[in-house]
Amino acid sequence: MDTIDCAGRRVARAAAAFLALAGISIAAVAQPAAPAAKTSAGDAAHGKALYQACAACHSIDENDVGPKHRGVVGRRAGSIADYAYSPALRRSGITWDEATLDRWLVNPSALVPGTKMFFKIDDAQARADLIAYLKQQSSR
């Protein structure tokens, strides 16, 4: 797996950890992103474990390479005043809910061309689990 440098951070290890936790093979990642599909309800506990890969660039409570995630569900995209979003995301008009987060995680640059986010999650259940965890963190 190639190492991706994300603002000076090596994220290949985080991506590999995510894949292992999600039970996804590297060969599966090489396949084109599947469209968002209906899946069973998300498991927030498993989503918390999967979030370790997100932590290469994000934090629940602090802005980092990416914006903080606490309160993301229900928040308008690009709205945290002290984070430098891409102009594309600021103009997107998106409000984050389960459906928009799922579409975002399938392929961020397809949903919002020009975004800084590059990490994709092909596995529908892994996306549901991460979204369940983010929902839980938004309600605290």
C-alpha cells in the first residue's frame, strides 16, 4: 500500500488499521467505489474502533488536518468558524445527516468536487458503523 502524506502525516498505517478493523482486503479497496447501499443499522461501538483511521486527520473535539467531528450530524458543512475548509465545501449547502455522510464517505470528491477530503470507504456496513458513532458523538 502506498503511503499518503496528509499535511505532513503518514496515513497509510491508519488506513491499514481501518481496513483490518473493517475486515476489508486491500484488493477490495482497489475496486471502484460502490454506490451507497442500504445496510443494517450501524454499530456505534464498532464505529468507534473504525474511527481510529479517521484520527489520522480528524479529532472528535479539536480541529486538526480535518475539522472536529463532535456535532457533525446536523451541522451545515463548512460551518466551523475556526477551520479552513475548501471553498467548495463551504459553498456546498450540505447539512450532514446519515444520507449525506454516507454519500460523502463513498467518495467525497464526487459529492463535493474540490474538497480536501480524499479518504473513501467502500464497505457499506463500515460506513453505517462510523456514522452511528458520529451520531452518538453529536448528541453528547
